[in-house]
Amino acid sequence: LIEGDNKLYVKGISEAGLESRPSRTLSVVYRKKPPLLSIKEPLDRQSYNQKESEIRLSGMTEPSVTVRVNDYQVVVDDQGNFKSLYSLKEGENRLTMEAEDIAGNKTTLYRTVYFNRIF
């Protein structure tokens, strides 16, 4: 395989030189590098003192990459940007942000944030 998209099909050739029709063409993606993942917000070790427990998550990756935050999928637009809201629990919250490409390569970043509810 070469890096990138590969198209594969098979066909049979008899000893007499007769050829079968090609099989269905399959696409196999081979990528060696993990996808880019950058997080704009939240900043690591950021504290939130607010009424609502929801915070904004945002960042950038590559188009057609899947992004998950603590196993919840986040929508990625066709430029690779993503943004979402995330509900925090009181105290320390550890966020695991993972980008996975079609070949299964992953990039993982972590953020720890703190939440104190103000009434």
C-alpha cells in the first residue's frame, strides 16, 4: 500500500489466458501520521466560577476526522473546526479530547478544569 487512498480489486486469469471480470473495487486508506488536534478552549487548569455548569469547547483538527470529548462525539465542520458545550461537575473535571482519522490513527490531548457553582 502507498500512503493515502488505495483502490483494490481482483480478477482471475486461467491457464488458457481467459480473464474474469474484476471484482468490486474497495478503497483502503493508509495513513501513518496521527491527525492534528489543537484545543482553543478550555485552557488547561482553567477555573470557572459561574452559575451554569456548561462551558464552551472549541478547537481544530483535519476535515473528516472524528473528535470525542470524554467519549462524546463532537461535530467537526468541513474545515476541521469544532465547538460544543460541555457540562461540568463541581470541583475538578478531567477532559480527554481525542481525534481519530479514518485509518484509526489517534491524537489525544488532556485538559483539567475546575468548576465552582455561584448561586
